Amino acid sequence: MRQSVRHDRAALRPRPASRAPAAGARRRPVQQRSQERYERLLDACAGLLDEVGTAGLTTKEVALRAEVPIGTLYQFFSGKEGLLAALAERNLAFFLDALARRVDVAGRPGVAEFTDLAVEEFVAMKRSLPGFGHLDFGLVDTVPAEVDDLHLLDAELDNNAAVALRLRAIGGELFAAPGYALALRVAMECADAVLKLAFRADPNGDPQLIAECKRLVRSYLAAPPAGS
């Protein structure tokens, strides 16, 4: 039986080791009061994404919702892009932390089970995590002109490449062969496209398309890539 992961706010807080500075943050708060304000701003951003979408999101409304002075928001973030980038980074931290727990419970899973767990965790977050339907590790719908959506997680790597790199680290020896560096990036692009289609077809994710996404990724990654 698959491990059930509750996506309440407490369960989704990453462990301290996952708390690297967010790509979009000007600075990571240290004092508890500042940390609470920082998290409230990200929570407010996520909630507003569900209500007004990316196009309607403003830093002013985020600050009002978080009950934080607008000047404080700009102490942490350079603007709308920085705020979205920090939320995308937090979403990725949630995903990787939850996936790592699932992998630990599974105990030395093979490539097929690992990829199934990754897809299942992503789908679970898509269904339950505020804002994730509009912004997972990159923007899902309308991209504002002022936002560089391809590099929300990393200034040099595109979002899918950055996620693939971190998935390879969690997979460890499963993906140690050199060819997996490229193969995981290709798998991410394929899974991203199919899962976007699944959630366009059904707000909860079309089950058949989700199953096809698993089958596609499992089949592609089943054998060590050419050149390994």
C-alpha cells in the first residue's frame, strides 16, 4: 500500500536541511518573527493564485493578505518574480522532502517504483497544496511579461533541469550512470507535458493520463541510458 501523505501546513514544512535560500528571495530571514512573516507572504501568494491567477496577482494584495507592510515584502523579495520564484522553490522543497520520506518507507525502491512515487507525490500536491495548480516548480498558466518563468529555480538551469538534478540526488545509485543526467531531464519534460494535459482534462487529474505518464517514464528510464 502506498504511503499516505497529508498535505496540511505542518506536514509540508521541509526539514531544516532542505531550507536553502530560495532562488527568488533577497535574503532568508533569521529571527523567528521575520521567518513567520516570510512564510505568511508565501502562504498569501499561494492562496491568491488560486483566487485570481497569476495575471491578477500583485505584491500589494499579497502584503495585505499576509498582514505585512509592503516595505517588508520588498525586504525579502525584489518584486512579483522574486515572490513567485521563492514560492516555486518552497514547493520544490515540499515535494523533495515528501518524496524522500516515501522512498525511505519503500526501502531501496527500483527505478520503476521511484518514478511512480515521484508522479504520485506530484499529483497529490496538485490536488491539495494551495496555489500548486497555478505554480508548481514553474508557472502553469499565464506568464506575466515581467517574469522569467524558465528560470524561477535557478539562474542558469531551466526549471525542469533543476528539478531533474535534485531528483537524481534523491535517487542516488539508481541514477548514478552518467547517461541519467540527460535522461532525467528528458523524463521531466515528458512528465511535465503529460501531467499538464491530465489536469487540463480534469481538475483532479485525469486518471488514465496519470497512469500513462507513469508508464511513459517507467519505460523510458527502465534501462541505463545509452552512453552510460
